[in-house]
Amino acid sequence: MADRVEHGQVTVSNGRYRPSGKFHHGYANSPIRNDEGVLMGVTNPRDVTHIHSYGGEAPFFESLSKGKLLGTRCDNADCALHETMFVPFRIHCPDCLSRNTIVDVTDIANRTSKVHTFMITERTGAFNTLEKPIRFVNVEFEGVDTILMGYLSVGEPEIGMRVVPIFQTENPTYTIMDLSWVPEGTQKSELLPGFSFGK
Amino acid sequence: MITFSKQQLKIPQMSRPVYMVTGGMSKFGRAIPEKRTEELVIDSFVEAAEFINMSPAELKRYIHSCYYGHFADHFGDQLLGEAVIHDRLGLDPLGNVGIKTGGATGGSTLWEAFKAVASGYSDCVLAMGWERMDEVPTDEGNHYIASAADKDWETPMGHIYTGYYAVMAQKYWQVFGKQEDSFRKTMAEIAVKNRGYARMNPHAQGPMKLTVEDVLNSPVVAHPLRALDCCLMSVGAACAILCDEETAYKLTDNPLKIHVSAGSHSLRVADRLNMDIPLLPNETPDQYKDLGERFPGGDRYPGFTGFLAARMAAHYAYGMAGIVDPTEDLDVVELHDAFTISDIQTYEDIGIRPYGEGRTYVESGDCYHTNPFTGKPGKLPANLSGGLLGNMHAVGATGIMQAIEVGHHIWGRWSEMHADEKKWAAFGRTKPDDWTDLQVKDAKRGLAISHAGVGSHVTATVLVHPDHELERRS
């Protein structure tokens, strides 16, 4: 997606967001007319940059850029979900609401990941950055109680297929797009540019 | 393993009965550039007033508080749109509140309105829903809808909500459909049926005379879902008036008893932890012990194949209305057929069929107005309005539209509200030469299911003719 304008940047200092640069750009509107030239309405063009906190999930997104997949675990011995493992990463246990323990699941993912279900689409919404067709894979892991949604970037998906995670360690976006999946046995040369196997 | 407490499973006990006295709908369309939202809302309100032979001004005199369902503020670029609509309806200074629960917004609006009357806060309330999905191009619309998924973990992948249902369709087709072509055809039959029924509805946006082959040959949106497996993106409004008993009988001789309930589940389908299947009254504890043997891979519940939120909504609503077996106790249903696959999943979640056997509801002909195999009335006709596939999915209005359509059958006024040539002409639509009366004969009880976000919110609305109530369960 080509940037039409220079977008603002943000840092956090002393507990506050410090924006710099321009965060919004307005443009002239234009009339909407029907075939007979009658005024029906107007367009309202503008660009807006939102600021978004990852909060307690920040370690997950930082770790992707380092080739690591993190999950979390409830370690509250009094909780009905004690020792439940969550991938996607949950900051708090959904049952007892205590803070979960962060666990590196890269090795589990490398050894045990399988496609639980999948879909393939040529159609996308606006702002899509993935090459089409997109192949969603929902991945299950041994010892993990949830399933993780992701995208397959090599090969064709099948239910039960063994897959391994790959990570955008060069020029990471610090979003979920830094994590992708490939069939077990995929060669490094086949990976998306900037991606590598987990560490 | 998730378990539920007795307190959580309590059947709601309302303080007093609630009635639906009338409802009205606007025209539904993919785009309605000639009308502002407030004009559509007023169209629906005027229809509701006329339905009980009142002027809008007379009806407004009874309203005490207002409940507004409108999901996607970002489509219309108007926050607090409820205040605009409330003002244009001339209902200030009454209290009002906006409700948004994704695709279930319409149903949730009825839920809030129902509770307001049941509690005694108001004797007469307005439940009004609308949506305006034509003010951005379709791909931006798809992005906006996909924003209702988890924005950090799901939305960035394709920005296409259909994909989140397609993974469910793939899993269901492989596990319960056993990858059979016949199952795929059954899915397609739902699209043929509902779009065909939409041909008899002047409000409907997407009427089509189709064959199963047309559906199977339509463009792939997200494999295995094709364009005709997917619901419409719509503009329009619908409203209902709910009252206590005394007020209901002042407004009409024929109010319908209404019960509304709600359930929910994790927005991220993949986060849904395993659990035992919560049972409905027509199921037995041993019934699902061999589910994984009969359908390998089918023992992970709810996984990617069931909607717990729908099951919970049914649990509460069936208890309130005394329903034991929905196929026997109900006469007509409007289900949330956002996708053909989610329609089949819902048959199981709400107990029309056991888990794994949803397809037989279609294959038996039970879901049709007239069973195509026997020529007799369908046992439990579904989505005679055309549903979300053929009529509309103007999100905030959808659940209300469903309740009104069910109401028309129980009131015995379906034909009157769908046959009128003047209405067809006013909407700029041509009534088909083979227009068919879909009134369900002697309908006494009906159900509407409103559903959001791959099952994040589901409501169940049961409408009952007061002479045909069943005994509430506690």
C-alpha cells in the first residue's frame, strides 16, 4: 500500500504518548450527483492515523520479530483452568483473571503444529497486505488448549497437515503478520522475503 | 474444561409478561442513495403504526423509552446516530440507549426492550434497528465488517469476514459432511430456498430464482463458500413495539407474548476451550457419547463446528417459553442464515436436529413452507422472509425484521403484508407472476435467532399466541 502522505510517529515518554508529525489529512469533498445531475450527497475524504496500545500483549509481538512464539499459562493452583495453555496469548486467565505466566512455545509449535481447519480466498477487504489467494490456517498444538489463526505462505493446506511457524525477523511489522506457517520440510529458500524459521 | 454454575444456567424469571403489539419495516436494498437513514426509520415506524390502525403520532403517545440497534457507526461516519434518529422521530425527551452486538444487534435490541417492559420501567417501548452499509465501497465495507474480528490477531489477515466462517465451513464439511458432494448440495439448497422465498417479499433486496447448480457455480468467495452461500450487505430499518399486558390490549386485540434471551462466546473462534455439550430439553446425556466415533474429529465441542452462544440462548428462551422440542413446539422460525454453513450449524445448536445431523432438516423437507417431497406443509418452515441470504442483513434491523416476519405468520397477516401491490410499487419492485402465499397455516409459536461475530453473541426471540402458551420450566 503506497503512502500518499507522511504519517505521524509516536513514542511513549513518562507514561504519555508523544506524537510527532501529522496524524490527519483532510481533502476537499466532491458532490455526488445522479444521472440527471441532481445532487444526492457528498464524499468526505480524509486520512487518519490511530494510536494503539498492545499493553500486556507487547511481549508476544516483540518476540515474533525475534523468531519466537509465546503463549501463556494459568499457574493459579486454585483455578479450574490451572495449567491451561493459551495460544493466542491471553494476558489474564479467563476463569480466575489472575495474570498468566508467559511461556515460550516455539519448540512445541515446531514439533507438533497441525492444521485444524483452513480456507482459501481470492477476495479480501480494503487494506489487505497478503498476496492472493490467501490461505488461512487454524493451527493446533499438543499441550495447548486453544487454536491459533494464521496464514500459510507455502503450499496448499489440508486438515491434519504438519506445519511449522516462520517469522518476519527482517523488517518486522510488529503485527500478527510477522507470523506465518509453512508445511514441515519447507526449505529456507522457499520462505517469504524477510522470514526465517523459529529459534 | 468449561463448566457452568446453577446460577448461570437459571431460566430467567421476568417480573411481568411482555407482548409485541406491532412491527414495521422499510424497503431493504444494497444502496438507497435517495433516502437518509432517518427516512427509512420513519418508513418502518409508519408501517408499524398502520399495522394496528393508528397514526404515528397516536402510537408515539404510548412510548415511554426507546432502544436503538445500530452496529457499524464507522459505515455512516456518525457517532451517536441514536440521538439523531431519536430527534427525527420526535421522541425527545424520552430516555433512549444505543445497542450494538454485531450481527445480533437487532436481537439484542429486542432483548433490552423486553427487559425494560418486564422490569416495569416502561409500559410501552420502541425497539428500532437500522444499518447503512452503502456509504463506503464494498471492499472497504468488508474491511469494516472484518474490524469486528480481533483487530490484532485476526483482522489483518485479509480483512475479510467471510474467511472466518469459511474455516468453520471447511471443518464442518470434512467432519460432519464427510466431504460428501451431497452435503455441499444441501448447503446450496438453503441458498436456493431462501433466495426463492425472498421473491415473495416486497421488502427483499436479493430475490433470485436459482438452482443448486447456480449456487455451486457461483464465484468462490472463501473456499468452500461461494458468493450465493453468503448473505447480503444491506441498508434499511425495522422496528417493533413491546408493551405490558394492559397497554398491549389497549393498542391491539392481538398482541403476541414475547420472550427474549441471549448467549455469548469468545470472539476468536480459535480460543474456544473444549467442554461437554450443554444439553437442551429434547436431548439425553448419552446421546453424544459416540459423536467422535460416528464423525471422526467431531468430539471437540464447540470447536469450529458449533455455536455455544446459540445453544445458551436456546436454553434460556426454551425454558421461558416452555419449549421442549422446537420442531414439535414451534410452527415457524427465522434463523440467522448469514452463510449456508452457519444456518446448518444453528439447526443443531438450537435443537432442531442433534449435533451432526443438521443436514437432515433440509434433506427431509421439514424446513420448507411446503415439503417438496410430500407436497404437505413443512414441519417447521424456516426463513420464509428470504432470510439474510435473500431478504437483507441490515445488521441493526435484522433481528427485528425476523421477529416481525414470525409475528406476521402468528397474526395470520403474512399475506396482507407481502401481497399488497401498492407496497411492491412503492418499493419500485415487480411482484412476480408466480407470487405465492407463504402464510404458515395456524401458526401459534415461532422463533427468531439473531447471531453475531462467528457466534460471539446470539439472541433467541420466541413469539407465542397468548391462547397457545406452554408451561414455563424453572
